[in-house]
Amino acid sequence: MMENEYILRLQGITKSFPGVKALDGVSFDVKRGTIHALVGENGAGKSTLIKILAGIYHADEGALHFNGRDNVAFRTPHESHQAGIGVVHQEIKLADPLTVAENMFVGNLVYTKLGLVDWKTMKKRARQIIRDLGIDIDVNAPVSALSVAKQQIVEICKAVNLEMKLLIMDEPSATLTERELEIMFGIVRKLRDEGITIIYISHRLDEIFELADMVTVLRDGKHIGTVPVSSVTRDRLIAMMVGRELGQQYPKEEIAIGETVLEAKGIVRRGVLKDISFSVKKGEIFGISGLVDSGRTELARAILGIDRLDSGEVFVRGKKVNYRGFRDAIHDGLGLIPEDRKKQGLVQIFDIKTNICMVNLKKVIRAGIVRKRLVNRYGTEYAKKLRVVMPSLETQVQFLSGGNQQKVVVAKWLMQDSEILILDEPTRGIDVGAKAEIYRLMTEMVKEGKTVIVISSEMPELLGMCDRIMVMHEGQKKGELTREEANQERIMALCV
Amino acid sequence: MSQVGARAAKENPVLKALSKFSKDFMSVLGIIFLGAILSLTTEKFLQWDNLKLILLQSSTVAICALGQAIILLTGNFDLSLGRNVAFTSCLGALLMKGMLYDGMAPMNPTLVILIILAAGTFIGVCNGLLTAYVGLPAFIATLGLQNVCYGLAKVITNATPIATFPNSIAWLGRGFAFPEILKKNLPWCVVLMLGIYIFAQFIFTKTKLGRNIYAVGGNKEAAFFAGINVKRYTFLAFVMAGFLAAFSGVVLMSRLNSVAITNGQSYEFDAVIGSIIGGISLTGGKGRLIGTMFGIIFVMLLFNGMTQWKVDAFMQDVLKGIVLVIAVTLDVLRNRKRV
């Protein structure tokens, strides 16, 4: 029977928003008990599709068959939940101060005969679920005390507890390190072997090849294809996603390396950074690798004067600096593209041009007055330079896709024209096309004699773009590799 | 349904323009609408004296409300503004009449005005320091200052009203601009209100100070990472509000020619109602300051209307509370994000 073989069948799902057709007649089937990857560039329609499955949006047209029920339409997230669809969002949605067990049973409490909350049973069941997944998390620990990876696992446990039949995982890997990822993969496989179907969304193609059975590609709201993972190559998959063959992925060029422009000596921040020294030369792309909590972002913050140093010295262009705040560093020609573009990079309710002109406001002010004409001119110039795909310059950035949002963040720092730019996870969660733009810009910057420092969890991009890579672990510098020396294994060996 | 409506608005330029106008100037539409109802249902409303009175009453509230609006732009809130008005106007009255302590001589009115403007600004400085630099929640810091101001007003006046001030300050609240030409139809305080709002509107859309305050309110963290001194701009917003509250106190003192500790009571709430109706968002970073002025005029129109409709004075407070809740609800609905 079809109904039994396929847990989910989509037929001609269409969904429009003012001005955009987010989904255009999407049809595909998801086999029961498989890991089904869903890929596509930002704006391809993945999120919209998931929101329809989760009961947040409603399809304008088309039919949805789920678990033997024909023509289901989830009017609310609750209905979707009841039917057996669980979503693990990219941003974790747990109640921080509550314990793991409490979170797993939120909205699904077990009561004793007296009508009181039955903690004993719930904790027992929580422990059981966690143990079955082969991991070790204390059910009494508050969620806030767990690492991001473990929080994500708690989200999964929650779904398992609710006996979900279909689990949708929206970029679970975006914030995880390689090792945490392995654990996550183990859990996902185990769930599949227990008969749970998983729809897995990721921008990292490696993961899809490692984990998924089937893959569906969406592009511009259309279904491009659904194929067994074993039958496609990486290049073929990328071609399906972008609709063209991408040129060279990492546009690395040989550039004359100049004198040292930034030097850190013995940087210490108690409990966070331990005696870190390194130097970066003009025209270099310098990579900083390491696990998420290895102190990479903290190092950047310390150098930029955001956090105080307990000891150590920073030299910029050979001169010792003592920044009292980030603003001092900016005035001295440094810049930072922060890791969380939504919260730290952009004012979501402002339009594109206002965001672009935010750092270098001076440039659009004449005689103390912000000139609209200049805001428009520079807004247009830099948006064009980064090839931001947008309805207009007046569009609020919250309506842009992740990749285009990141381009706007980069644009505002290009306008500032910083000599030394630190990019913290510049390509996290953005699509291949936008990534290519960011890489192209990094190359262009160093060509203009600037210096780029990239902090990244994505090893291929560090290996592809950087002249040297520094590896950090638990606040310490574990080593430094030149472009020639560096490979995935060597970095990994230093990371852990 | 709403999406269908939104789509229609997107496609039809007339509807689009209308929808944008109504979003930006909901308060103006509200004034027209309410004014129409009032003129149809009451006799007195349309009389020029009544309209003038509404504008007069609006002016002091609106001047104070501008401060609240600026603070709302930073995503904060000031509970002390109304009591700031009370304290500064009481202090001014005592200084002008030489009643602050036994044997005190009356002071020069101009000097007094400068002193109380400084006093009001100082209260703003306290709020700003506590909120921006010490890191207290604005709610607590300004609640504290609210009580301090009210307490001080009671202490210095012994809670008794004080009346009749030198004629030299009468023009501020009771005088008319170009009395011969305009036949005493344009009160100075209305001119002041307009002037201050136009000035503020200009500053906040066209200068670094204004843009950065919007940025801080729009997203504090992103503003920080764009090199904006978040603390300083938050602080400045409170300082400006303190100054404006004191200024409102000066005008109020002159307009009523008497002061009492109840002066400025609930101005901070009226200000919030006015600001939100005027399009300022409670979450910060959004809205036009000039809208607040229209919002306040709308609120005063409503109060005037309630009096015309002979709504009991105590009942008016109840309705005011309801209006506040409705206004905030509108703000929440307006800013509801697509999930």
C-alpha cells in the first residue's frame, strides 16, 4: 500500500506571499523510516514548506497526505503536533531556567491519581529516553547549564517523548562542532532505525551525503527533484540547487603579503583566554579554527577592546594600542562582522540603506545633517557591490533571506572601509550563492591591501581561503598551520 | 484574510498610499474622526474657545510627552516624568515667591526658570545614569525617581497649592503670539509646542544624535556592534526627557498661574497613550516624534469629549485606562511579526 510506504505525500503545494510565490506546485513523497534531506538555497522555499507542515502557514493550493490520512490541513501548530509532526528548530526553543525533564514534558505533564504532577514517573521516563539515545544528560539539570548541542538533543528527546512520527530538523548542525555532530548523527540514525521518519535540512552538503537516504532539492519555490543520495554527486547536487554549475568555489588568489599589521602578544583573559600570541600581515587572510567554545570569539572581542585584557599586548601597525572600547578600535581601522547576524549584525526593523550606513554615518552627514541623497547613493553602491537581492533599498532587512542579510552586514563594513576586518562565522547558515559572494569579497579586500581574519567552524572554507590557520582549544593556541601544511586531519588533531 | 487585504494594498497604488498614510498618521485620522463625531453630538465642541482650550491643554502634556516618546524610541520607559513636572513647577513657584525657606527673598523669574530646567534635567540625569550606566531596569530606576520627586514636592510645599506668579512669566502659558494681528487666537504655548516638535522631528530624522537613538532602540546589540555608544544615547534620552518635563512644568505653572503637587499627574501615562497612538512603538526604534503631538491632541480631544458627553470625572479615569490598553494592543498588533 502507498499509504504505508510513504508517511508524507505532497501534491502541488503552492503558497504565495505578497509579491512572491514561495512555493509553486511542490510535489514529492517521503518514505517512512528514512532520513530525507531537504536542500536549496535561501529563499528556495524550505522554511515555508516546513511551516506548512508545522501548521504555522497554510497552503493556498495543493494536497497534503500524512500518515494514511488524506488531505490533511494543519490549521494550528497544535494540530500538526497532535498528528505526530515534531520540529526541532534551528533556534532552540526551550525554557532556559527549567530542568531537562520539565522541558521534555512541557504541555504534556503526567499526573498522579490525586491530580498532582507526577515528577517521579516523568523523570523516570525522561531518563529512559535519554539513555535509549545513548547519551548522558542529567534530567535535573537546568537547560541553561547545557551546551547548545545538548540543548538540541533535549529538543529531540522532547519530540521522542511525544511519540512523533515525523521529525523535522531545521539546520540542527549550524551551531554544532564536528564531534557534537557525530553524536547528533548517531541519534538521528537511531531514531530512523526505530521507525521515525526524519526530514533533515542543512546547508552542509557533506552531512547530507553522510546521513541522508533521500534528498529533495527546491529552487525558487519549485521542486527540482527527489533522488536517492547514493545516486547523485556533490557537484550535481549543487548544480540542482543553484541551477548552474558554480565556478571555482574558493576564489583564492596569490597576493603579495606585506608587513605585520596586527600583533597580539600573550593575551590573557582569566578563565577564557590563556596566553595567546599571533600576528597577521597585510594582505593575508588569517583563519582561526577551533570548537565553538574554544575562545575564538572571545579573542576577537579582547583584541577589539570589547572585553578587558587581564594581561597581554596588542600592536596595530607596529604601535601598541589600548582600546577602551570597540569604538576606539573602529576608529583605528578595525572592524567586526559579528557571529549572530540577526541579533548583533542588523537592526531588523530598519531598511537596507539605513543598516548599510549605520557604521559610517559620518560619510552621509554634511554640516551635521544626514543627507538622504547620500544615504541612497551609498546604500545603492554597496548593495550593488555585494549583489544583495532585494525588492528595494527601503525593504526592512527582516524580510530578506539569511544570505542577503549577511551581505548587508558585510556591506556596512565595506562602507566603513576598515583596514583589518574580523569575520566571525561569516557563512553560517547561508546558501552556496551567498557564500561565494562573501569569499569573493574577502579576496577583493586583501587585493586592496586590507587584512582579513576569519573565524569559522567550517573547515573547508578555512582551508580554501586562508593563508594561515591558527587552531584554538579551550582558550589556548594549539598551533598554527600554513596553507601548505593545513588539512582537515591536522586541524582536527589540534582542535581536540 | 489579512493577507489578501495586504496583497490588494500592495497592488493598488491608491490603496497603498492610503494604507501607508493611515499607518503613519493614524492619529490624524483619529482626530478627524473623533472631531466629526464630537461636532455632531455636542453643541460646544466646535466652538473656537473649546478648540483653543483643547490645544492649550494639549501643549503642556505634549511637551512632556515628547520626552517620553524619545525614551520609548530607545526601548525604555520613564515613570517619573509626571512627578518631575510636579516637583519642578512647585520648586519654581516657591523660588519665585521667596517661600522656599523663612526669610527668603523672591528670585528673578528668569533665573528661576533656568534653575528648575536644570533641576528637571538633573532628574533625567539620575534616571539616565541608573538605567544606562548602572544597569537598573528603567522601570525600577524611574519608579524610584517618581517617588523622590513626588516626595520632594510634598516636602517643600507642605502639600498646599501656591498661586499667582509675576506677570513676566504669564506670556508662556497665558499669552498670545501676535495679539494684534491674530486677535489673541494663537496662544504662545501652542506655538512652543509646535516649535519644539518640529525641531525634534528634524533633529531625530536628520542628525547623528537622532539616527543613533533610533538605532539603539531598534537593536541595542547591533547598534553596539556598529560602534554606536549605546549607553551614552540611552542616557541622553533620559536627560532630554527630564529637561522637557521641567519645561512642561514651567509652561504649566504659567498657564494655571498656580501650582499644586498634583500638577503633571499621570502625564507619563498620557504620554504613552499619545505616543503609541501617534505611531511610536513600545519596543523601540520605530515611529515619528511628531506623531506623538497628534496623539496627545487626540487624547485631549477624547477627554474633552467625555466632559462634553457628561461622563463622570471618576469614570473618565476608567476610560483612560481602557484607552491605554487599547493603544498598546494596537501597537502589539501593528508590530506582530509573521511567525
